[in-house]
Amino acid sequence: MKKNHEILFTPLDIGQTTIQNRFILCAMEGTNMVEGMTKYKFNEHCPEYYRERAKTGVGLIIPGMIPIRSFAGNQWLYESESVFMGPVKDLVDEIHAHGSKIFFQVGAGMGRAMVAVPILRKLYHGKFLKRCAKLFGMDVARVFAGASPAMPNVWDPTIKARALTKKEIEKIIDAFGKTAALCKRAGIDGIEIHAVHEGYLLDQFTMTCTNERDDEYGGNLENRMRFTTEIIQSIKAACGDDYPVSVRFSVESKMRGFQQGAVPGEEYEEFGRDKEEAIKVAKILEEAGCDLLNADNGTYDAWFWAHPPMYMPLACNLPEASFLKPHVSIPVACAGRMEDPDQAAEALAEGHIDAVGIARQFLCDGLYLDKIRDEKIGDIRPCIACHNGCFGVYRYKGEPGNLPKTPLGRCALNPVTFQEEKYRLKQAEQKKKIAVIGGGIGGMEAARLMALQGHEVDLYEKSDELGGVFIAAAAPSFKEKDRMLLSWYKNEMEKLPITIHFEKDVSPSMLDTLGADEIIVATGATPKVLPIPGIDLPHVIEAIEYLNKNKTVGERVVVVGGGLTGCEIAYDLALQGKKVTLPLSRCWMTS
């Protein structure tokens, strides 16, 4: 292990509980150990994932958030004793056997951040359907309920939340205490409250922009924090003062308004919580009994801070977490693209934070910690923050709040994640000679998998460099992780017994001469040339020509095509100070 990385593997006290190192596997959508849509059940897909991560010695594991009450039913979490004392306890015992600790993250609900999937919108807007659903235990008004009435839903502003009643608040507070007691019985080491975070229900109570109540849960900051502090007190009363409570905490909301997120470096007036108020909030939480602040930034109006995509800077939330640290005596963790071990170790060594929150990197490479220990940093498959597998919640074809067909919490680069047994690589019973045509990402991945299974692999690439069109895709300045992925693949090609043939353009007539038992064609696609006048003019260039720096552009640029490639090129040009116009089907966007 590198000397500067040793601090990453020192123990940390959270209250009276000690974790073996400074790594926290943070909760993510789709990584729940217990699912609670209509009724609570054990997630049968999760055991192998958590076993494998525990084997590498993760300090603290926090599975995905569990709602205190089932989203689409009337079951409370504390009523699912058979789940907790059965499969959950068995898995927790296995995790403990490897030295890892585990907290369960529990949330009070989503309020205006509730994803407005089409069926929920139909139930909300259809009075007859709404009444029918309520007869079967599905109260759509409760699903969207928030701190105050008439607050617009993040995904569909035509949906207006009703306010939680005091009776409902009291039931939730009581339920947290009962749930924590059940967790403690099941061997779970602590509770993390999804509280002052991401604009979910509890966070909506904390901010003046979403809390207009005139009772003891609204008004001044102490009142707005009351819901969360009474939950902490309920947990401590049920489990004892030594039972640790972590609070998920967005330091700054990064909101310019409803559905308006601020971007890094932008000057704006904070609509939600600013850093100065965050100090006061943190002190209130500590006074109430909180043992750990698990910090980042953002709300679902500015979701890209809590779920930073590739366009966000590395360690994008570290400045705010570092700002918070001197004002409390309890540990502060920071999450959000924190997977660079050098950067994380430096933040710890300089006292800016106490722990490192890692989420998607553990999806992408389950041996992340082992590779840091073994000084094999170049062997870590980098998370490229693409969101394609882990967080595919999007707007599509006019339907806000659609959900992907595949489960959340998966990985576009590592299909083994949460399917460890199904896709576990084994040596092939019959070894074959495999020819892979094309040395792009697809070809290299195919060659890698074939070699790992013991096949004899020849990789044919028509150019003198591996990477294919992904070289161009990784060219923009903000896609450093894509460039790291290219380096990782090239490193894998060198490590494995793969014979690479450069400048070998394989035509269909040559296939029989390769002497291969199986041939994998991974030649990719070629760009489509638009049949329009002027396409061949000197100042008209194709996207890959720009990205590969084969041709240059002037100061005023029109990017034709508003898909992912067009938007990324426009953003890259804007970062260079160019005047960029991106014509879309119904409007023109100008930087």
C-alpha cells in the first residue's frame, strides 16, 4: 500500500461504534436490502453483492433507502419482523464475519420528490381512479404528501402535495423508534436517517422554500428541524444513547428555484439551504444526538449534485463538506465522485473530512479496496458516472418520471453487479480459438472476457491504436473518467494473453483465413452523412473530426443535432468560451 493511502484504512469512531476504515459504501437507488413498494420483502438479488464487498473490508455498508412505510400500501417497516429476523439477520451476520459494519438507511418518504410515474399521475388526476385505489390501500395523496400544501412535484408540477398532518408526523416519529429497535435486534449496527438531504420529505420540512407551516413543525429553524430531531430522539429512546445515528445531509441545496438547479461556479441566490444555515442545522443535529453527518449537496431540483454525472467535477461536494467540518465535533463524511484514492487520502490527512462516501465505484469494481491496498490503482475499473445502469430515472417521450425497464443500482460497465452468481466467470470446458474484429470498447471487452475464460484470443484492429470511436467520445475536457476507462482497457489487453494485430483491416473475404473457431464482429458504426446542400463545404465538419482534433472550429459554432453527442460538443465548446448555437426541433439554445 502507498504510504499516503494508509490513512484511508485507519479506524473511525461513530459514536461508540468503530468502523475498520474510512470507506462508507453509500446508499443508492436499487441497492436496497429490503424493498418496500407495496409490502416489505428481502431483496433476493443483493446477498452476493454485499458479501463480495464485505470480503474486501468496506468499513461501513449502507444499503439503499427503505421507506418507513411502504410506498403503495399501509405496512410499516417495523411490522416486517420475519424479514429482519430471517434473511436480513443472516446476511448481516455474514457481513460482520468480514469485519464490516452495516447501517440501514430509512426515509420518511419523498414528498414532492416522489417520482411521478405514469400510473401515479393517472391516479392523482383521476378522481374515480383515486377513490378506487384508496379502497385497495393505495392512497396517492399520502404518497405525494409533503411539509406544506400546493408544493409542485419535481417531476410533474401539476401535482401539488398536501401537507402531512400532526398525527401522521407523530406516527412516523414513533415508527422510526420501533424500526430502529427491530434493526438493533437483527444485528444492524446503526441507523442512517435520510433526513436533511436531497429534498426528500424530511428535507422539505427543513427549508423555508418548502415549509410554510404555522405549527410547531414550521416557522423558525428549530421548528423546521423538529421532525428530524424528534426522530433522532425516538431512535435513541428505543435503542439507547450508544446506538449510532447517521444523518444524510445536503450542506447546500444548490437551488435557484423549483426545478432549477445551480451549476458549479454559477453565481446565484440560494432558494433552499445555504452554507451558513447548514452550520446551524448541523449543530442542532449534533445536539439532538446525531453521531455522523454523511454529507453532499443538492435536491432533486438540483439532482446532479447528489448524483453527479460525468459533467460534474471530481469531489464536487468536498468544499461544502469541508466547510461544515470545523463547526461540529462529530465525524463528517463526504460523498460525490470521491473515488480517487489520492484525493480522498489528502482530504482525510488535512482534516477536511473524516470518512469517504463511495457508491457507484463499488458497483463498477467490487475489488476497489483490494486494488488500493495492493497498489494496483491502474487495475481499478473506473466509474465513468454515466448513470446508464445505476440511475436511469429520466424524462422520455413526453412522459415525466418514467423508470427504466432494468432495475436501478446496476452498472453499464459491470453487468456482474447484483448478478454475481449468474455472470460469474468460469473457465470454459472447451477452449477455442477466438477472433475479435475491432479494437474499440466492445471488441476489447469481448476479448477480455474470452481470455479470462481460457480461450485463445486474437484481436484485429484496422488502425494503429485501440479504442475505436470511444477515443473521440472521451475527448471533451470533462470526460477524464472515459479516458481512464480507455487506459484501463489497454492495460487489460496487455495483462491478458491476447494477441493484438494492429493495422489489420479484416474484410468478409478474409474471415476464413483467420483460423478461428468463433469470430466476434465488433466493428462499430460509421457516421451518417446528411443529404443536404452545403454538407460538403469546408466549414462543415463531422462530430468525430472535431473530437479527434482533425479539424478546428471558429469562435461562432452551430451544432446540428441535440442528442448526447451534440450536447456534449456544445458544452465542450462553451467551456472554451465559444459562441455556440444548438438548434433543436422547437427552439434554439445559445450559450
